Amino acid sequence: MSIGRDVLSARVKSLSESATLEMTRLSRELKDKGIDVITLSIGEPDFDTPEPVKLAAKAAIDNNLTHYPPVPGFPELRKAITEKLLRDNNIAFKPSQIIVSTGAKQSISNAFFALIDEGDEVIIPAPFWVSYPEMVKMAGGTPVIIPSSVESDFKISAEQLEASITSRTKALIFSSPCNPSGSVFSKAELESFAEVIARHPRIFVISDEIYEYIRFEGEHQSISQFESVRDRVIIINGLSKGFAMTGWRVGYMAAAQVIADACNTIQGQYTSGSCTISQAAAITAINTNPAECADLKNMVEAFRERRDLLFNLLSEIKGVVPNKPEGAFYMFPDISYYFGKSDGNTQINNSYDLCLYLLDKAHVALVSGDAFGCDQCIRFSYATSTQLIVEAVKRVKLALEQLH
Ligand code: PMP
Ligand code: GLU
């Protein structure tokens, strides 16, 4: 007798597969069949982890750093993170306020579990990273989505934020630079959000700054710089993006002591500390001043070049309206012009249809905007070579030209 999904908990039944990982899985399946798929779906740098970081990991193994780590991270790493926060963000934290986790993904879910009671609302400006609403639901909360579009550079206003607050609102979460739009909130925009949050003392801000170092204009701005809300900002960051360390699984949060202590307890029951070898490597990465890191500068320059290339190429396609991102390595063009069109066999009604059509016809894996709360759009991750970007857009253009 086969066991069906009815055995699963209601929470798990309502959980969607991560769309970023789903599209990457589908493209891998096609590749395994020998099909030449270009994968622009997964958001990870195509660069290698810097050499000194790898050496630190090798030394950790040789020194038998292979036993259980302290749950919140090695003291040396937590201290190094406080120094990083002072150096880059001008914010003083105590090492006890830093919790190191298995990727920023776990840091975010820890924060939700620490804050959310059944029915609490979490405000999520769209477009948002796919995992935020699912994590909120798993913690028993209700995601409250604020829409935006390419016309406003995918940014919400302080008025929209204010209007979405209710007596059940417990948190606001956003990423800046943003996954999937690459948009970056300015200091003035963040200040206007801080003014709203300051008037609502129950609300915490989860500020996902994982793309901090991947910026094409100006300095990184964090909402934690504003005194009026600082105590209620939970900073999320990690090494996956800035140091091309996606597979090492190290992220962290910096938060008020009570939140950090709660996350330490949660993590102690669920996973224990992040891998010892990765933590040893992370110390070397965190101690690296981004202003003096050639690997990082070269990577960001490469992303800027690719952004410009992709923007120019997409601008030439009829019905595709790209945004010009200031950070991260994603572009999120509006493709809704193609809704209602068909190639004679496949009718395109939404971004998911278009995404599957492009995978099938163009062999290019992208991620549909609906997963990010913005069905008019589709996400291109341009963390790949210029040659593949050119080829991918050529194929996408040809496939779109079949739709009438
Ligand atoms: N936040 C955002 C906005 C992301 O794009 C990602 C994807 N890597 C994460 C958090 C999680 O990062 P990781 O778990 O690899 O540290
Ligand atoms: N954050 C990356 C992305 O958005 C990695 C995949 C994931 O964990 O969602 O593609």
C-alpha cells in the first residue's frame, strides 16, 4: 500500500517547493538527458571561493577541527563578525548578539521561529525572495504582501508600508540589494521606512543584507543605521554571495540579545552549530576587508559588465521591459506582453507558463516571477559567462518570436 500526502502535516502540505531550486532541478534533469540547457535560474556566483579561505579550511581539517562546534558559532568567528559590522556598517554588537547558522537561510528561519506566534503577520514587499513567505507560514504566521512593479523600480513606499500594518503585524522583511530585482533602497528610502517602524514598537525588521558586497553604485545602506529602530533590526548576512561560498553553508544574524539567545536555543534543538570546517574558513573571509579584496572587486566588476550586457540585449526584445539593477546579480524584466499569446501549441497565461515554455523551447532555465510575488516578470540570474548570456538571450528572443 502506498502512503499518500494525506499523512503529512497541514503546514507541510501548504509548503511549496523553492521555485529557484525547482527550476534548477528541472534544468539538471534535462541536462542529464543530454540536452544543452543554459541555467540562469540558480542565484549563485560562478566564481570560486578565494584561495586563502580554502587554505583555512584545509588547516582546520589538519588541526582536527572536526568535533561538535559551539551552537552559536566559534567565539573567534562571532568576534570577527562584530568587527566586520563595525568596519563595514559602523554598528557595534557584542559577540553574544551574533548567531552563526547553516546559511543565511537558517538565520532567517530562526528569526521567524523566534518572533512569530500563530496568526502574526509579516509584511513582505514584493518582489521577495521565494523562501520568505513559506518560512513565515511554517512558523504559523501570515505573509502580508505589498505589491510593486517595474515602474517603481520594484520599490514600495513608506505610505504603502504604513497602510499594511495591523495590530497583528510582528515583522517586516526585505532584502536590499534585492533578490530577485537587484533594486537597492537608498538611505532616504530606508529612513522613511524607519520612521514608520519607529511608530510601531511591536514590529521587528529583518534586514537581509546578503548581497551587501554586490553593488554597482554607492555605499551599502542598512536600516540598522537609524537609532530609532536599531534595537528592533535583525541583520541577516552570510558568505554565500560576497565570497562565492554557497556550498559552505555559513550565514549569521546580528540581533538584540533576547532574539539572539532565542535563536541559539532554537538552533541548539534543531541543527546544532554550522560545520566546524566552514566556520574556520569563514573567519578568514569575514576578516577580509572588501575594499582591499581583489577577488571581490573582480567579481563585482564582472557582474556589472554582465548586467549592462543583459540589460542591452533584453531591451532589444519586443515586449520585454528590463529594470536596471543596482546590485545583486539578477534582472527581473516585465514579460507580461506575452500573456494570452501562443505558438500554436502552448498558450502562455502567466510567468510560470512562459518559464516552462522557455525551458522547453529555448532550453534556458529562468525562474517565474509568480514565485517572487510578481507574476508579470521573470528572473534572469546573470551569474554566468557573457558568452552564455549572449547565447541564452538569443534563444529566448527566438522562442518569444514564435508567440502570437
Ligand atoms: N537571502 C537571500 C535574499 C538570498 O537570495 C539567499 C539565497 N542564497 C539567501 C538569503 C540564503 O543564502 P544562504 O543560505 O546561502 O546563506
Ligand atoms: N538564493 C539563491 C536563489 O535565489 C539560491 C537558491 C535558493 O536557496 O533559493 O536562486
